[in-house]
Amino acid sequence: MAWRDSKASFSRLLLFMASIILGISAVVSIQSFSKNLKENIAIQSKALMGADFVIDSDQPPNEKVMSIID
């Protein structure tokens, strides 16, 4: 019975399957893009922050401050 019913609406079945496949691939690609974007931001954030970071003090730095700076 299933084979007979599938013959009658084979084009609808293909459209349904294609829609599911396209939806799943869209979700996977968006998740992959999001993961790559987060990784690149994490990698480049140190370099971007280092260029804009200024430490100013009237006293010489102690050991704790030097460890933070390093």
C-alpha cells in the first residue's frame, strides 16, 4: 500500500524530502558559521585588545601587576 501511495504522490514526497534536507543544511551551516566566528573573535581579541590597552601609573609596578601585564 505504501508503494502504491508513494507512486501517486512521488513529486510531493521529493519536494518534502528536499525541503527537509535544505532546512537541515541551513541550520548546520549557520551553526558552523557561528562557531567559526566565535573562534576567530576569541583568537583575534587578544591582538585587538593589546593595541588599545594603556597602563599608566605614578608608582613602579609590583610583582602582582607585572604578572597581570605579562
